Amino acid sequence: MVVRIGVFLPTSGPDAAASGGREVRDSARAAEAGGLESLWVTDHLVASAPMLDSVVALAAAAAVTDRVRVGFLSMLVALRPVAWAAKEIATLQQISDGRLLLGVGTGNPAHGDIGWRAAGVPFEERGVRTDRALAILPELVGGKTVTLDSGVEVALSPGAPMPPVLIAGNSARARRRAAAYGDAWMPINPGLDQLPGLMSELRELAERHRRPAPAVSVVAPALSPDPRQAAEELAAYEAAGVERVVLAPTGQDWRRDYAFAAELRAAQ
């Protein structure tokens, strides 16, 4: 299996507002034309840098593409009422024709807690809220009747197939969450030498839940800037059992990053 390659949409950073919808649409089309597997967006209400809304950005990307997958990296489901998050997920599944990848995380502490306070959500409860959401999201997204923690029964319509769930994070808590609820674990550059042991732990955790071992996608792998050498390094990730990498932005024009990703794909 050749490692799949994903890139980030240009939805965050100082130029996010100035670039607007055209950059999101142009970058999505470019990624698809370059044969890349997936497009990803960061998600936060108030971040340490300007950031477009992730749901709207993914909808825009899905609307101008036909093949490339679109994903959250990662959606803060605990920041939203769970029924509202399910509605957003189901709608994105529908308008993307089933191309959504649901990365789920609890938030980067670098952004602080201001976004959580603004949403009226206790920052210290984000892990527990994430687990509760993951437990009921499949039925909510699917349109089944679900009893929420408040006691309210709700069924969303129209429902949609639940997208693959990728649990983001490098912590032991994230691996436990991936084993219990995820289709994949999505760490940030864990290091090739660490992966075998971490993946073995993940398999053991999944067995305790009587679930298949989650697949592994790696965010921001340490790769050479030379596409041919980077392709050899990707082969090592493949040998370790990694199914996907998501390349980190270099801080330069996204066009350069996407061109590198396309060259890397061609060199595999």
C-alpha cells in the first residue's frame, strides 16, 4: 500500500482573512489536480492566529472538488453541543458525497482557554466531553433517536453515514480514546523509532475493547525537502504500517507546498 498524502487548506495564519474564499477554492482544486488524497483544516473558535471556520471552509472545498477527501484536523467536538456537531458532520458528509474524514481532538493548549470560555464550555472538562460525544455521534449522525445527557431525546434528519473517526494527539489518553472510539490514531510526528512500540500498545488497547486495531495517520512527518529522498522516507513509514501522512505547511505559499506533495506522490 502506498502511503496516502494529505495537505492543509490555507485557512489559518495572518493572511487567512485577506485570502478569503478564492484561496480555499483554488487550493482545493489544486490538491485534487495534483492527485493528493486529502485536504485538512484546523478547528478553533479563538486561536493564537487568525483562523477561518472549519465547517464552512470544508464545505467550500467539497463544493469545488469531486474526488479529494476533506477532513478536520481536528474537530473540537467538545466545544460544541454534541447534537450541533452531529448536524455539521452529517451535512458535510452529504454535500461531499461521503468524502469526510473526522479528525477529533481536545485542542492545542497553545491556543489557551479563551475560545472555550467564549463558548461557555469548561476547558478542564474537554476530555470527558469528547469521550461522551464520541460515544453517541455515530447514532446522532446516522439519524437515530438518541437521549442526550440532558435527558432530551433527539433524532437528526437527514442522517448520513458516519465518517471515519481519526483521534488526534500524541498522549496516552489519545491512544486510549483511539482504541475505544476511533478508526485511526493521528499523532503529530511521533518519530519512526517510536512508532512500533506505540502501535503495539494501540493494538493491545483495542483488543481490550474487542475492536480492530486503529489505522495510523501521521501529521507533520519529518521528511527531506527533496521529493525523491522524501519518497524513500515515506517507504519507511509504509513499512511501519502508516496509511497516511499529512504534510505540515512550511510557512510559504501553499502552491509550493502542494507542488512538493504532488512530486512526492509521483516519486513513490
